[in-house]
Amino acid sequence: MNVGARYALAVGLAGAALVIRLVLAPQLQDRIPLSGFFMAVVLAAFLAGPGPTATAAVVGYLAADWFFIAPSHDIGPHSSADLVRLIVYFAVCSAVIVGSTRLSRARRRAESSLVILEREIAERKRVEEALRESQRELRLARHAAQIGTWSWNISTGAHDWSARYKALLGLRANSPTGYEVFLRALHPGDRDRIDRAVRDSIDNRAPYQVEMRVPLPDGSVRWVASRGEAYYDDAGRPVRMVGMALDITSQKESEEGLRRSEEALREADRRKDEFLGVLSHELRNPLAPIRNSIHLLMRADPAGEQASRARTIIARQVEHLTRLVDDLLDVKRITTGKLRLHRTEMDLVQQVRETVEDLRPLFTSRSRSLGLTLPDEPLWIHGDRTRVAQLVSNLLHNAAKFTDSGGHVSVTVESGEGQAVVRVRDDGVGVLPEMLDRMFEPFVQSDKTLHRTEAGLGLGLALVRSIARLHGGDVRATSEGVGKGTEFIATLPTIERGSVVASNVTLLPRHDAKRRVLIIEDNADAAQSLRDLIEVLGGHQVYVAADGETGIAAARQHRPDVILCDIGLPVMDGYEVARQIRATVAPGIRLVALSGYASDGDVSRAMRAGFDYHVGKPPDIDAVLALVAEAPGGEQQPSVPADLARE
């Protein structure tokens, strides 16, 4: 209520008292003229405050003096009795005003205290509720995080452990507690360390933070992280220690896994550097005799023995280089899961016999004997002839490398329990026990000494294992130690003859007519040498272009039957050349990609661009001649080799 309203209320109360007194005037006459106005003053004191109450008192006296105190209609005390009445009236009014003011103040103080009390009660309830909520959240967090809690009354020796903490220590819920019980639950190797950590924390008033091992009944180990703090009395004596514990086994296992991964990465990096060094050595080795033989051919009689020997050396070393590159590509295909097997029903005995006989000159030239023991009956498997031959060949090459001159290598084929077994045993340098399984990993070599002249890239045995496993078999090695030889045992599942449906083989038409061939190759030496081979061995007419635009123009001019196109051409690559030739020259031309890009993705991209075949560099000249000779039209011709890529 504002000030004006309170004064109006006081005047209104005085007016109401006047009205009542006027109504009662016939009965009261001039007796107790001020009594009614006392009630107005009292009500004003409680409802309007001291100022309005004083106003009500003055208005009431003036009204009483004017209407009810003789002489009427005249203001002012006219006698001593009037003066006494006036003094008593205002004294009583003053007492009412003072009393009401004090009472009002007391009431306001009480109301204020009550408000404060209510606020304190509400705040206390809020704090208590927040505390209960925090306790609930803490319990949920402890439960979710699997945190165990513990406390130790150092003065009495009493321990209070949560059920989760007991579980972390490998104890049952009803197990007794105690410091000695705690230490016995730890790994023996951690007990002294943890005991010192507890005592150091108490003595130095430092936080207690440890990681400890807890052996479990199944033989495993649980890692537990524990944190705690000690409390002291006024005299500085430790009285209590509390803390919590958490299972960190997964974290420790992750850290250990990360550590092993880092070690594996360092080992892979070391092996990579080692591999690059070996690769450099292996590539340089055949280049030296090739260069020497080229110099000899430039000076020797082409028909003489020296020239013939030089050509033989070049052919052998080129074959060695080709084998290195093929091994690298095969490992890439296997590790990326892109090696495709062309499996047919085949006789393993016959395949092993042919591979051994193919490699026998290698052993003879190195003064190593090669024995072969085969069963009388065929052993049928569902395999890829090329890859199975590669498996046996790699094992034999490995044996030749690690067997000294005058040594012996034996190959045995046998069967049993649905498996064909190929054993290749040598009496060479042998293998350390720790290398028997690792040497099947890519780029791993058992013997790294410099005196061995044929180190290789460490890929042959990795390919052997991969090929065997792709066929549903496996390979392992045994050795009695260094200097006692090694035996490799490869197993392949056998099948009943006739259980695999053979695909029909259609002879491709042969063409006696000579072909027009266009070679698009930016490497002048490669283009010219390939041109000479096709002209000399096939008798075909050959044109050469050094880039894509020239090649397209030559294709329009000469209308070749076959185009042999490199992929990595300058300005316009081979893919774009193929697309433009297909679109603008002659859709029926046989397009063959010749490229060092020989992954499955490269082959697929070549086919999408419009090539019919993809041949990796260095190309097999017989395969190239077959592709040229089998261009459309003519009579029967030997089929294109099955391992050439084609959609």
C-alpha cells in the first residue's frame, strides 16, 4: 500500500468513527465524545502506520471538538477539563502509535526472520537433495566404472572394503579384510613396492598412487590402479586413509598391444630398409654380366663361341631379373587378396616331374645332385598348373641356394589321408629353430652373410606358403640346426579323378598371312628391339610411333591389324590412345597393352579403356607373337597363353 492510500485509509477511519458517533449522538449526547475516535486511531495504527495514525488522531479530535464538545462548532479547549481531555487523548494516541510502531517493527523482524528461516530451510533441503543426488550419481558412476572403495582406520587397524574392491583383489564378498590380507592378494613381485608406497604416502603426507598386479585363480593377472590419501589429527598423527581402486587390465593390454605394434613397425621399417638394400644388390648383380656381354657382342665375331656364350649369359640374367619382378608382383597380389588361380584337374606327380627336369641343369651346373622319388600312380589335385609349378620351383631354387657344391637335394612325392605331400630336403646350411616359421614371411632371410652369392629378395618361401594355402594346403620346414640341412614339406588336398568338370578348349584360328603391327612406345630401344623381333621371328610388317598423337595418326594411315601400346606415354597416356582409336579409327583392331603397370587394377583399367589384352613388361615374346598371329582372319594358330589378362 502506498503512502497516499495509507493516509486516505486513516482519514476514512476517522470519518467512519465520526459517522458512528453522530448516529449514536441522541443516546450519548455529550458523554465520551472521543471514545469512537480511539478505535479509529487503533485501527489506523495497525493498518496504516504511525504517520497516518497521527493524522487520524488529529482529525478525530477536531471532529469531536466541533460536534460533541460544548460549545459545539468551535475549536479549542475552553476549560481546564477540555485541556485535560485533550492531553489524555493525545497521550493515549501517542501510546497507541508508539506501541503499534514497535509491534510493527517486531512483526517485520519476525516476518523477515521467518523468510530467512524459510529460505535456510529450503536451501538446506536443496543441499540435502543435491547431496543425495550426488551420492546416487557417485554410486552409479562407481558401478559403471567398476570402482572399488576402501578405508583404513589407522588408529584401530579396522578396514572397510566395498564388495567391488574385494572383487578387484580376487576375494569373495564375505572375505576378511586387513592390511596383511591386502598384501597377500597382490602379485609377489609387487608386495614390497606397494607396501613402501603406502608407508611413504603416510610419512610424507603425499597422495597414494600405485598400479599393482593381482594374480587370479585361472592363472591370468589383473592390473589394478589405486589412489588414496591419509588424514591426520591435530597432533599430526595419521588417523585414517581412504581411497578407491579401478581395473585397468584393458588399458594395460592396449598399452602392451601398442608397444608391440610400435616394435612391429620398427621391425617392418628395418626390414624395409634391409629389403631395399637387398633389392639394389639383386638388381645390380645381373646387370654387370649383361653389360659385360653387350660389350663383348659389340667386338666379338657374332658366329663365334664367345658371342654365343654372351647371348646365353644375357638370356639367363634377363630371366633372373624377370623372376625378381614377377615375385614382387605375386607378393603384392597375394597380400592384397587379388591373386587369381586358374584351377583345373591336374596330376601333381607329372607336374613335379616336369619341374624337376626343367631345373636339373641348374643343379648340374652348380655341382649339386638332385634326386627324385615319385609314386607309380598319379596324384590328382584341383590346382593351378603355373602356381603349383612355381611352388615346387621356388622350393628347389631355395635348396640350390643354400646347398654347397657337392651337396645333395632330394624331392619326394607321397600321399596319405587325402593329402599329397611334396618333400624337398637338402643337406645344406640348415636353419635356426627361431627362423623355421619366420622365414615364410615376405622379405625375411635366414642367412644374411655376404659370402652367399644368391641372396634373393626373401620372397620365394613367402610365395610358396601363400600358394599352398590358396590351394587349401600348407607348408612347413624342419631342420636339426645349422649345418644339418633343411626339409620343406608342402601339402595339397587330393581329389578323385573326374570330380572337376574341365572347361572346353577351343583352338583359335591360325593366320598364315602377315599382319600389320603398330608399336606405340616412347622408349626407343624397347620399341626398336620389339620391332626387330616381330619382323624377324614373325615376318610381320611393323610400324613404330613414339607418342600417343603420332600413334593415332599412324593407325589412321596404316590401318594395322594389331596395336601394341605402352601405357606410360608422354602427354597422352595409353588409356586415352585406346579410347580414341576405338572411337575414331577402327573398332575391330586388336589392342594390346604393354606396360610395367601390371596390378589387377591396372589390368581392369586397361580393359575399360578398350584394350583386348594386357601384357606386363618385359613381355614374353612368344605370347606377343601369338597375339599378333591370332588377329582376326586365317587358319588355325596356337592359342594365346592362358595367363594373359583379358576380360
